Amino acid sequence: MPKHPILTVLLLSAAPALASPGGSARRPPDDAQAPRELIALRGQLFNAGEQRARQQMQRFRPLCDRDGYPLVGNVLNKGELYQPSQFCAEVRKVRS
């Protein structure tokens, strides 16, 4: 059986960080540092769900910065809560 050379490719871990706009600067603060008003609005977003949140985009818009990135973090859950990152992704789509 003939031997075949194997070409090893090194994937740089920095490449995905460079591909994401803003890198870690876009990471929202943890709940202890986020404004209480935004934490409360995030709870209202969870209760509203995706469809109502899209219909009331101006109401929930303060959850995102001027470029459309979340100002509060997501919440880990076992359910299907509509997360701030999902909402802000919709805001970015509308902006472009």
C-alpha cells in the first residue's frame, strides 16, 4: 500500500475573534453591572416573546447599543426564551 503524505494545517484561534465585529468590546456587562432598568426590560422581553417583541421593536430597542449589539447578557434557561442577542440581531437586520 502506498504511503501518502499528510499536510497539517494550523488554525489560528485569533481568526474567529477578528471575524466578529468589535470582538470582546461587544460583550455586554454582567447583570451586576448592567442598569436595573435594562434588566427589567430584558424580563419584559422574555414575557413578550419573539413575535410581540418584533411588533414592539421601539419599546425593546434600549436593550441594544447604537450599533444594534446587546447591552445586557442572555439568560441561561431550559426553555425557549427570546434572548436579547436574538432581538438585537433583528435590530441590526432592520438597520441595514
